Amino acid sequence: MVLEMAVTALRIHEPLRNRSTVPVWTLEDSVFGPRHKEADTKGFVESPEMLLMMMDADMRRCLNRNRFTKLVVQGMNEIEGFQELERLQNILKKHYYTIVNMFYYYSAISVSASITMMGLNEWACFLDSTSVIDPQSKHCKRADMDRLFIEANHTGETKTKDKLEYDSNSIKTLMRFEFIEALCRLALVKIAVPKSSAKDAKPLLLSQALEALLTVYILPNAQLEATESPDKFRKERMYLQEVDLLLWRYVSSLQHIYDYYRKFSSVRRVKVDSLGMTSEDWTALLRDGQITTQSAVMDNFSKREQQLVFAKSKMCVIDEIPSIKRMQCLTFVEFLEALCRSADFLSLPNSAQLKHWGETVITTSTVEWKTRGEAPTLTEYFDKVSRGAPAIPQRESAGFCTEKFRPLVEKLFPFIELLLTGLCKTHKVDKHEALARLLHGRLKSNIVQKAY
């Protein structure tokens, strides 16, 4: 009797005790954990303190240029100039993260300039999308905007000599702080210049003009893709326990793939010591993984989208100048985020769609999946589509800022499997484990091989 009571007590209390010892899932212990240390924000999203430090760094570099300082003070005395500078910083603080997101968005769509800097063509795209250019105006024609780009990009006379800034800054592209200067110059010619010819008409202050430019022209007209915070995807879609568990399942293979492609991608001829995976390495990986060679994918996932995924996966840096090389590479955690964003963007067909397609479109009874009594795999589906079979219509959730109906983990699993299968074909191995061993072996032996 005593034994039976003891056993009953164990049955009642043991599950409770086990449940209490189950560790609580945290981001710090997840596959994303290293981001807490490696990112400038020292966290998993861009904090308000981080954004303030970024803005301070940008303003210091702007104000180090005498020409920009003159734009702000415009003949004011010292006290008035200080007050105007404070007003300008308050305006920038209110809209700063949106400005930064727009800058990196338009920089990333470049096919020629650096993915982290804005070229003249990307500057023109930004202006066109925000309806700023006015062919009938006196100061806002396209040629005026080109000159404004050159003025903001020109270092000119500075209060302190910064060799690192001079060496890092291209005369053909805008850096983040130069984009802020360009917006200020744009505000002066678009808003501040009096529209009235009356003698008592006075130009607006730069702070007033910038606020009007942002709220009247830029923010209402900018694309949602350009203004949406990358942290939205991280918090709502990616930083979840089920996504973490799935990535841990593949983390060893993905680490070998990352290490190989950041040093031995098809765009490199020799092994290099890289700070991370460049945008060229990233596009080479997608090509070797046969993601972007699929006709059913390529139309929706062009180089533009691939570079946007790359850019949106990057965490911000406080000061661009000393971090210029780091900005152009993905860390391993950022690489994992790029995989997540790619899967969410593509929104590949689910098993129900593949099953329906396999039963209704492919009438032949001898295909492999019908002999298995299963739905076709994504690889089998893409193979048939490449041979002329009709493709499944694109899902409504495909894209960057569309409404999502499925959890990310349901999209990420088939995407990773498809990528690994494509890499196995390219590198001529049968299994994912064999692929990891092959790439790891090439790294150790300093052998680079063109895989196609």
C-alpha cells in the first residue's frame, strides 16, 4: 500500500517537476545569439539608442564640412545658428530610421555601384518615386538634381582632415551622411526658396524646409519596401523558436556552405580572408544552388531582389567610414537571415499545391512521385516546369511587403532543401552530408573548383 502511494505521488509530481526544469527559449541561446555581440546595437534589433548614435555620427561628418555648416546657419549669429542646428537635429531624429531605410533600399537596387552606397542612377530612382522633380520649376529639373548630387558628394574644405573618410568615399556615390546632406540641399531648392515674387517673401529655415520636404513629398510617395523597417520581419517572422529549431537542424551544413562561398565562390579565383559573404558571393551561391536558374523563380527573384534581401539582412553600423568593409559583407547570422528573407519572399508552393499540380497537370502515371503515391517534390516540380509544364500561379504572399498567411518555418524548410539539393547537383554529390564534407575539404586543402 505504501509503495502504491509512493508510485502515485511520483506520477503526479514528476511531470510537474520536469516541466519546471524545461529551459525557456531565448534569443540569446538561439542560432541568432551571436548577433547580440557582433552587431553595433548590441542587441537583436536597432534600438533607439543605436539610431541616436548613428545620427550623431552622421551629423558630425556633415558638420565637418564647411559648406554644409553654411547651409544650416545661413548668416545667423552664433546663438541663432545653434538653435537652428538643434531644430534640424530634432527633425532628423523624428524621421531618421525611415531616412536610413530609404537610403539602403535605393543603394541596394544598384547593378553597378556599391550595394551600401547610392549612385547617381539610384538617386534618380529615389527622386522619381517621390515626385520631387519638376521639369517646369526653376531649381528642380533633373539637371539640377544631378548637380545637387555632385555637391553633396564633394568633400570640399573640411574642419578636420579625415584620411579614412577620403579613402573610403567614392566621388561617384553617396554615403549615408552625404544622403542626409543631399536631402537638406534638396529641401532648400524645393521648399525654402520663396514661390512669391513679393519683396517681403522670406525663405524658410532649413529645418522647416526639411520637415516639409519629408512630410509632403518623400514619405507619402515613397514605396513601402523602401520605408519599412527590417526589424519588422525580424520580430514578427524570424525571431521565433520554431525557426530557430529548424535552422539548428541545418546549421552545420550551412556553416560549411557559408565558409566556402565567402572564400571560394565562383567569382573568386583564389582563397581570400574575407570579413564575410559579399553580395557577389551571395548571388553566386543562389546560382550554384539553382535557385535563380529556375524559370518559375527567376522572373520574381532577379538580381535586384537578391541584393535587397542582402541589404535588408544587414544590421546597421554606427559610423560607416571605419566600418566600410564590414558593411559590404554578411556575417553568418546575417546569412541565415538572408535565407529566411529569401524563403519568405519567394513563398514557394506548399505540399497541397504540389499534390494538386501533380495530379491534374501531369497526367502521365509513370512519373516517380505517382509511383511513390506522394506529391512531387519541389525539385521534381521545377524540373517539369523547365521542360515546358505549366507553373503553379505565384502565391499572393510572395514579395517583400505582402500579407503573409503561412508561418516562416513552413516556407524555410522547402527553401533550404531546394538550395541544398541544387548545390549537390552543382558540386556533383548525392547527399547533403557529402556536400558539407566536400566543401570543408576544399577549404582545408586550399582548392577552389569551378563547379559549372
